[in-house]
Amino acid sequence: MIRGAVLGSPISHSLSPVLHKAAFDFLGLAGNYSAIEVTSGTLQEFVETRGQEFDYLSLTMPLKEEVLSLDVDTDALTQRIQSGNTLVNRDGSWSLTSTDGSGLVAALAHAGLTQFDSVLILGAGGTARAVTGALDSLATNLHVLGRSSVRQTALESAVIHSRFEYLKWSEDVDFTTYDLVVNTTPAGAADLLANSLQPGISSTLFDVIYKPWPTELAQRWSDCGGNVINGLELLLYQGIDQLEIVLESSVNRAGLADYIRPILRKAAG
């Protein structure tokens, strides 16, 4: 019996239980997976008091940065990007990693996108750092649009190969200079940026939000002729990566993705 859960706040909207339960069915595994409300500042207490009830824990906002404060084995990538979304329990010892970045790259590859000239990342939180680290070397230029310079240093440290620039948040953005834009902000935070879009845009927007959908930015992007990738794709592939880590073996990724995708879309409405 595989025991998993997703932790975060708010958590009622999460489709991670749908994803992981569908994966268990496809793979013929006995398992359960739930969504548990864990607010900022209480993650350590949860792991100490209830952690041994689970084989793995998925983390969403606002815990992807807080988890770094736990005394667990953390891999080099997670240390570099200072963001983690996967805690794995092996014989009572926890290890931490992030599958947000690898999930994003897999989702982009599924859409036929593997190399980029210029990428703009909206937001500067834990998901943004995972995305920045994952696209390092895949993009010649990486720009992050953030509201505060507090996280600038952490984002810069996630980049080794690409040319990085941190930009102050503005509601007037020239999206035409980028071939990929990734929105990592919470629902509604980037809505006003839709006003900057003009018909004829040809680049891709990857919006990590999947509910509510479409976001105002995604709708406007599509209306202006651009390509839009739904956040369900990130959820899907980062979840598959989590399962491979937990199982310590590879799975039929293409078959699993094709099986889960329509289930997620139906659940998302």
C-alpha cells in the first residue's frame, strides 16, 4: 500500500489526488492519496506528528520554500533553486527534491518545445525558481518579472548557463520579445497583464494555473492568436516524476500521461 498526500493552503482545489489515484489504477498499485490543509508555519509540526503515516508528500503553496527549513536530506538541485515539492519517506528518513522543473520541461517537450531564445517568467516564488532552474541552458535569455527584489538573489543563484535579468513588475510588458512566457503567479495576480497583449502574438504562454481556467491572461493570449499550455500539463508531468522517485523505477510515461490527461481535464471541468 502506497500512502501519499498533497499539503498546502488552500488545498481544496487541488487535483493531485485525482492524478495520483488514476496513476495507481493504471499501474495496478494499491494506494491512497489525500489532500490535507497545512498552513504556513506548520509544516514541521505536521511532518513530526503525522509524517510516518505517509510514504511521500507533495507540496504546494505556501510550503515549497518553508520545506527547506526541515532537517531532511536535500538534493543539490533543490538546494540551488531553494524550492522543493516532493518529500519521500524511506524507512523513517525523509529526502527532499523538486519535480516542478522537470515536469515543466516534460510538458514543453510534449508540446514540441525544447529550445528557446528568450523566456519571461512571471512571479518570483518557489515555482518560479524551479522553472528558472529547469530552463537554465534551454533558454539563451531568462527574465523574471517580480514584485519585489527580495527574491532576486535566490533566482540569480538558480541560473548557471543562461543570461539572467530580474525585472521590476509592470503592467505594461512587451510580450512580443519572448518566445515563451511562464506564469507562476497565484490565480488573478497576472490578470492586468492581459491588457498588454495585442492581436498577432505568436509565442507560447505556459500558465501553471489550472483552476479557475482559463485565466484572463490565458484567454486574452489565445484570443490574440498565441499558443497556450494549461497548468494541468505541469501537474501531470511533475506528478509522474514524483511517482518514479517514490517507486524507484521508470514507468510507461507516455501511456500513463495519455491515461491520466482526460481524467484530469474532466475533473477540472
